[in-house]
Amino acid sequence: MEVIYLDSLFFLNLIADYFLLLCAGKLSGVVLRRWRYFLGALVGGAYAAACVLPGLGILAHPLGKLAAALLMALAAYGGERRFWRCGLVFLA
């Protein structure tokens, strides 16, 4: 049986998502709003933790992943004029 520590999974995804959102923002040339990137990373960390909980495996479906990525992008870049550019760079 494989053991997954939920807190480690959450924090590792939080850090990785934060840096991905930050890099996508820098590459897109927008004003950096680090608290919004942290909010988007919180969404990503919560999604990753929810995927391994019993009964929530349906979230790992590709549509669930796409919805989580869209929520992360909305949280991080929601007020930007270049939202779609930032979102596409983030997904790339």
C-alpha cells in the first residue's frame, strides 16, 4: 500500500504552482501581483490534495484538471487585460 502524506502533497503543489504562476506572469509581461499568485497556488494545492481523498477521484478526470487550471488562472490573473495570454502561457 502506498502512503501519501496530505500536508506534504499540499505544500509541494502550493510551491510548484506559485512559481509556475509567477513565471507565466513574468513571461506574459503583466504587473506582478504576488498575493494573487499565492491565491491561485492555494487553489492548485487544494485541488491536488482533494484528488487523493477517498471518493473524490473523479477530480482527476481531464475535465476536472481543466476546471482546476481555469480556477487557478482566474484567481491569479482575473483582473488582467491579458488574461488569455497569461492563461495560455500558464498551461503551456
